[in-house]
Amino acid sequence: MAIPIKSNEQIQKMKIAGRIVANAHEIVKNAIRPGITTKELDQLAEDYIRSQGATPSFKGYHGFPASICASVNEEVVHGIPSARKIQDGDIISIDIGAFIHGYHGDGAKTHGVGTIQEEANKLIQITRQSFYEGIRYARAGCHLHEIGGSIQAFVESHGFSVVRDFVGHGVGRQMHEEPQIPNYRLKSRGPRLEKGMVLAIEPMVNMGTYEIRVLKDRWTVVTKDGKNSSHYEHTVLITDGEPELLTLL
């Protein structure tokens, strides 16, 4: 279980990690264009993270070979950066983590490359908004199922689906901590949220079926029907009132 952060010093350390993630996302976003490789985007993020005295949370994590996850089109999560050039009309999900002063920050965003189709743009916007629908319940006294239920209801009302096999998580001294945070409603209420908990809330939304499969590289997750997927994530601090997004620029 994510241990609630009690001291202001701990919160400030997590804010530093979150700010590095936010700035790395901005650097990568500004570099996205047709023809750039996902490996080049990875290098930009790693260079910035290390320039801040931090280390990329993902590099080497359970053997992951890169500093960011770069998932294109039907790739849901955990896409490995490579010499692949992104093309006009693609969408790309970038997931970035940074570790500094003993704490992790974690965030993800999906971007259009050049001119994208209207339905792809809608997918990106609905995924982003579903996160904000969910965090209306990211406050002390609420339960986890309220976050996931709100995300699911919003996504499905727009004709899309939420991934079931991968979920959000607690984050802090470890990259992945309890509790797991599904983006759909569970039968149980889940744990009651407490002030000081830090959660990585991350809707993963598919244009078609929510079913996925993992490629032979044992990392890259793709939609089973080959349709596009979108991802949106922030590191969220639970407070007495409105949640604080530690990875928001």
C-alpha cells in the first residue's frame, strides 16, 4: 500500500521528481514531428532527466532497455524506442518516469503526429478528459472504485473502451506500489483514500476492443484488433481537498 506522505520535505522531493517528468514531457512534445525516430525522443528525455541530477525510472526496470516508453498507434503501453520513424497521421503515447532524492515521478501523454484523423484526435481528448473525470474522486475519504468507475463510464459513453489488463498504481519510493488502480469499476470499493497518498492514475483507452496482446519482445502491448490506443497519466497527491498533480507543468 502507498504509505501516506506526512512530511513537507517528502512532498517537496516528490514535487521535484514530478517537475522533472513534466519538463521532460514538454521537451519530447516539442520534438515530435514526422520523420523523427522514437530512439531520438528517448535520448532527448534521458539527457534532460540526467541533466537535472535524476535517473530515468524505466531504464533497466525489470530489464526494460530504454528511458521512456514510446507506443505508436495500436501500441497501448511499453513500446520500446528504436530506429522507427514516426509518420504524419500517427499518434504516439510517451510515458516518462524520473527518480531523484529517493522518489519517483511518473506521467504519460499521447500526441498526434502532423495531421491526424478526427477519430484519433477524439480518442486522445477523451482519454485526457477521462483522467480528469476520475480524479474528481481522488480525495481523502473516497474509495478507489469511484475513480475507476468514473473513468469507465465517461470513456464508454463516447464509444471507446478501457484496458483491463494494465492499471494505475501507487508511486513513491518504489516505481510501482500498492494499491493497483483499475480504470474501470470493481465490485469491491477498494481502499479508502487518505491524505498524503500518492497515486499514478493512468487511463489507457482503446478505439475498439479493450482486449490486448503482448508482442514477442515481451514488452510492447498492442490492441488485439489493431485499432489505436491512447494513454494519459499524472502523479497525483491526495489532499484534504482538490488533488495536486505533481507532474503537471
